[in-house]
Amino acid sequence: MPTLLSNEQSDYWSQVAQSFVWRKKWEKLQTGDFHKANVEWFVGGELNITENCLDRHLEDRRQKKALIFEPNNPNELASFLTYGELHISVCCFANLLLNRGIKKGDVVCFYMGMTPELMIGILACARIGAIFSVVFGGFSPLSLRGRLEDSNAKMIITHDGGFRGDKIVPLKQMVDEAIVDLESIKTVLVVKRTLQEISMKQGRDYYYDALIKDAELYCPAVTMKSEDPLFILYTSGSTGKPKGLLHTTAGYMVHVGKSFKDVFQYKENDIFWCTADIGWITGHSYMTFGPLLNGATTVMFEGIPTYPTPARFWEVVEKHQVTHLYTAPTAIRSLEKFGHEIPEKFKMKSLKVLGSVGEPINDEAWLWYHKYVGKERCPLVDTWWQTETGGILISALAGITELKPGYASLPLEGIEPALMNEQGVEIKDLVASGNLCLKTPWPSLARTIYGDHERFIQTYFTTYPGYYFTGDGARREANGFYRITGRVDDVINVSGHRLGTAEVEEAINEHVDIVESAVVGLPHPVKGQGIYAFVVPTNNVVDSEKLEKEIRDLVVKIIGPIARPDLIQVVDGLPKTRSGKIMRRILRKIVENEIENIGDTSTLLNPEIVEIIIKTKKSLS
């Protein structure tokens, strides 16, 4: 059966969409269904998202601050862009892209630190209809190359280097390594930041400063159809190859703009600070597009929470009079380690709303954040959503919904979740636990995996036919509140960033002395989940400590520092079924100290290995 919207959902989304600027109104609100994974929204409509983010605000908000940039070094002056200035900057960048031969439908990759040019650049792409793809600057050159090859990007935009705490990340050097013999890249655009010495290849590499001087101050926004691509964002899946989720223009705009306004209850003079990097979906949706669509002032922070001191977040809140702070549980837990005395030194009277994003927030971190940062007067919204969903789907509404630690709360209007049992049947009981799915489409749903629609169907729509499967488990209470219980597929959520176990295993297995490996998540006091790797070596290994270091270095080289295993256990074998499948479920139980719940191991090919692994299991200190 088709996936049908109710009349109430149709009326709701139609009304929301009318609050935006359209060049041509849509002819049909929504078509397609979850069975064929061919969902489309606002079909026949035409618009440009940057006119909604910028142009429509110029009459009333031209002099209002659109962007506050807080540099990595607190001794460096913060900078500001008004809506008028941001509009001109985006137009200039758009003309630069056009002058370099970028046209509608071309893919432009960004591999940068968090500076205003990154935000300006992705808006410039959207203005001319180029598809932008931001790759987090913490990924390795090999990971970057894979994403460039998959997207067939024509241009990459980077920094000479990026500041991150007391380190300088050699971004241009990493780009050079990533694009060796990569024919699709025609231009490398370099934004000066650290002023370090770099190599520049004539005819391919150009400095942004040199080209932007010749760019015209105005660039007309290209007319985009509702379903024209807006951006590709890569996320890990249960297989080794990252997925390039493709989001389209109108549906993404409508949902992100509305959810920002509703969840955070943003008011005209508020200062919104989302601490996420634009390399992740949160930075796309709630640092860039959500705020700008609502004419908000958004803060961009280049640094990290603990540099140069663990007071940095609270200093920034007071310095810029931040009213809304939206950050990850990982950041909260890392600051919690330094004690509540530090945030208690700051009054942070400007704060009105706190937000959590990226992973389920544990009760202890929720209470610490609420008490010592929000001073028990700020509502704390624990938002649940994904790269695939584009925008928030389940959350409290600040100051409206009752708050309960550890609960994402209620689905937003227009969103219809469902809990499924192991037999693939929807659980109708109000109080229930199961796998979290969505029953009906919403506008900001990703439309496909770039270049691989069959994988898109297999990943999200075959486990429960007719439903979108999130990969998360959840519990529903009598009041309708949802508590997200974590991933139920082979994905690890490290500091709010998803990593596929297969991706990490493939990197480990590249080591010459590794026969095979299995990776599972382990509870981590700061990151939420860490990475626990079980490795089976060849007979050549005599120094396990040396092997562990080499494995970690290899994973960092292939994927990036975020995927570095926290614990590595050298084992003689892995628990397998008689057909040869590694039983990661058993390994997870061992890592989580649920030894009594492992279940029957007698049917395994090698049941004796389980006891051996248990006896030699490592602990996270």
C-alpha cells in the first residue's frame, strides 16, 4: 500500500510551506511512498533557498547581525557579518565559482576549518545551483579521496591550515595527498587562515583572496525546482563504504526552517549558538540554514570546548550574550569532568534555552547541564534526528513541553513514528519498546544515496516494508514520550558521529599481520560510545603493544582520528556461527559486562573462544 499522509499532515505542511518565498508554487504537495523510496515534496514548485535565507531579510534585517564568528584563539578578535554583508559575501563567492566554471548541478567539496568562508561558500553553491558536499576536516586524506571519487567533485575548497585547539591541521597538504591523479578535480581553492607555507600547483590551485577581488557584488539566485539537489553529506553505514545522502531543496528548507523555530522557540533578538561543525548535518541544519531561514543571529565557533581552558564555552556565552546553546552530550561530559565549579563562576544570564544533539544524552549529563549551565531556569530540549532525516523529528518544544531527563520527548507536528517488534509488526500498545521507524514521509527526508538508490532502498526500507527504519531502538511511555535507547544495527555512535563497524574493520584488516577483526561499541564516559576492536593476528606477532599502536595509526591514516580504537584486544579467534558469521552480538555483551545474558553458545563453531575472550577482556580506565 502507498505511504499516505493524513489530511491533517497535508494541511500542516502546506500551511508551513506558504511562509516561505516561492518563485512558483507547487502543483502537488507530496508524491511517492516508502515502498519504492521515491518520495518527493512540493512537486512543480520553484525557488532558491538563499533568497529565503538572505534576500527576504534585507528590507527589515539588513543591519542585523547574521553571523558572529568566534575564533579558536580567544585573543583574536571576533568578527561579525550583518545580513546585508553576508548577502554581498555570498554573491561574490557565487560569482567566483561561476568565473571558475562551476555551474548548476556540479559538485563542490569543502574540506575546511570552521570559518565564515565555509558558511558563505555553501550558501554560494546553493545560490547558483551547485551541489555542495562538506567533508569534516578531521577525516584522513584517504577518506576524503573516497568521498571526492564518489561525488565526482569538480572543485575542492580548503584552508592552508586549520586551527584546532593548540594544533594546526595541515588541510591543504592533506588535500594534495587526497587528489593525486584524481582527474575530476579541476580547481583547488585555498582560503588563507594559518599562513603556513604550502605548495600550490599552477593552473589548478588558487588563493581565494586573489580571486574574490574580481568578483561582482551581486549574483542573481538561480531558479531551482523543488526536488533539485542541494547537498550531499556522507555518513557511515553498516557496510564499509560511506553513504552520500542526497538532500533536495524545498523539502529540506521547509522542515529545517520550521523545526528550528518551533523546537527552540526562537525570538527576534535571540543569539543562537550551535557548536557543531558544518562537516556534520547539525552544522548544516541548525548552525546555517535553520537560523538564517528565520532571520536569526547564529554563532560560529572555530575552536574546541577545552581550549585554552575548560571555561571557554561559558566565556563565549557571556561574551556574545548567547540565548540558545545547542551542543552534544560528548561536549557536556568532557566539561563535566572538570567539575561544576567552572560553570558556576559564570552567571550566563542571557541563556534562555539549552539543547542536546547527536546521541542520547544520559541522565547524569542532562542534570549537570540543566543545573550548572542552565541554572535550573532554562528548558533543555533533547533533540532526536539523523543525517538522513535532515531535521529534528522528536523533541520537546522549549518552554512548552514537559521535560524529562533522558527523553527526546514527543514527535514534532507532522511526524508519525512507530515502534516495531522483531517479527516486523507495529506495536500498537502505548507503553512499548521496539525498533524506531517512521510511518509517513516528511519533507526533509534524504531522497537517495548518491549514485546508489538500490542501497538506499536496502538500508532504510526493506527491514520493515512500508516504513522508514531509523536503525535506533526506542521506548515509549504512557505520556507518549520517546526515549532513544541507541543503535540496533552495526553502527557505533562516537561523540555523536556515526561510524560503521565494517568501515573500521576494513581499515584494521589492511594491517599485514591481521587475519581478521571485529569492532563493537563500548560504553565511554565522555564519548558515549568508544571503539573496542578484537583482532586476530598472524603467527608473526611477538609484540602486541607495538601491534596495537600500528593498528591505531593505520585506522587514523585510513579514516581519521575520530575512528581510533579505544581498546584493542588481541585474540586467538572470534565467536562464529557454523556458516562463518562473526557473532558481534556476543562481543557486545562481553564488552558491556552482560556475561550472564550472552545466551546459548553451544551452537557456535568455536564456543570455547567465548570464555577465553571474557577472561582476557580489557577495561576502559
